[in-house]
Amino acid sequence: MIEKAKEIIAAAKSKMNDAVDYLDEDLKSYRAGKANTAVFNPVMVNYYGSMTPIPQVASITAPDAKTMIIQPWEKSMLHAIEKAIIDANLGFTPQNNGESIRINVPALTEERRKELVKKSKAAGENAKVSVRNARRDAIETLKKLQKTGMPEDIVKDSETSIQKETDAFSKKIDELLAAKEKEIMTV
């Protein structure tokens, strides 16, 4: 019975960890006034009939804090990548020189910074909801097992353990959000 409870706790912890990892990756794509090639990860481009992320059809470099260069592996992709960047509404104006696409990263306006902070907080809240859902699912599973014979003290100890994990992951989410907010609001 104890092994089953440990499995449930481990599964819940894994789901919570996935939620935090997803949030961390998502926050990397938020542009904070300096060149960050991760902003192009979610941008899709039509590559021979299938929608493909830009990093899979071109190399993206940031030679300095205010410039990014996108070098497609096939020259025919230049216009498609340029159009995808414009359509993604990232606040960039791509400059196509026939060989590569150069992007100058403008400083963020105060309004855009506040918008990004709001967006990051919403993403953080979604991650917290995922963490709480993992807790709820684990506790429901434990309650069902209690009805089929698992001792009450094991269930209570497991619930306490799950709650500790939930609190730890919520704290980690808050730390990620605080760090991102600081990064976004730093001029």
C-alpha cells in the first residue's frame, strides 16, 4: 500500500514539474528589450506545405544585445520567414537583404512592458492551476484507494506530502514570475 501511495505522489510531482518546466520555456519567449532568439520558437513558417518553427528552417543568432540575424538554410525561405515574423506581431520590423533577415530589437515601451508582465502573470496562474489539478487528481486517487482498503494514516501522510510538493512548486512559479517581471521592467 505504501508503494502505491509513493507512486501517486511521484506521478503528481512529475505533473507539477512539467507545469513549471512549461512555464519556464514559455517565459523565455517573452521579449524583454534585449535580443533573445527564443522569441522565434513559437513562430511558424510554411515549409513545403507544413507549418514549421523558424528555428528548424534557419539559424538565428544574436551578435549583440540589440540585433538578431536569421539565416535561412534555403534562400527561397527568406520571404516566408519575413512574412511569418510580421504576421506574428512580435513588434519587430524584419530587414531582408537578400541573404539574411536582420532584426533590430527596439526598446520596449512602458505600455508594452506592463502588457508583458500581465501576460507572464496569466501564464504563471495557468501553471499554478496545473499544479493544483495534479494535487487534486492525486488526492482523489488516494481517497478511492482508501475506500478499497488503504489505511487512513497512509492516505493522510500522502496528502500532507502532496500538499508540501504543491506549496514548493507554487513557490517556484512565484520565483520564476518575479525574476521575469524584474527582467521585463528593467530599462
